[in-house]
Amino acid sequence: MNINKAAKKALLLKDYLVVDASRILVGSISSLMLAEMGANVIKVEMPGHGDDTRHWGPPFLERAGRMGKDSTYYMSLNRNKRSIEVDFK
């Protein structure tokens, strides 16, 4: 396959906005696949706590400029996404 064709296919969803309000595994994998195809994915998390998978570890990955640690599990499933905290209560 031509490399340029592969790059275009990877960005098929570049004009889409996806809101990921899921928790734990299945939603994170689904939105990860959409993000890797170019979609702009925004992960919605609980204020002050974040997604439950942030705390699943070890192993943990320390992020520069951020207090605390995130699990490598969380980081691998939520790459290429932005996150916001929203209190729906």
C-alpha cells in the first residue's frame, strides 16, 4: 500500500468531534480507535477523581507538571484524546 494512501485513510475522521462519556474499558477502546483515525475526541471525566482507570496500577506513569500519577493502562487507552471534567450531578 502506498504510504500516502495509508496516511489519508488514518485521517478519515479528521472533521469529526466525538464525546467519550464512557467509563473503563469498552468505550475507551472504541474512542481510541476513532481518535487514531483522526477524530477529535474529548473524554468526559468526574471532577476531582477522573476516570476510574487512572488509578489502576501499578505500573504508574508520572506526568510532568501534574500532581499524582496516572496508570499506564489509562495512558495507553486514552492517548490522542483531550479530557475535561464535568459534574453532571
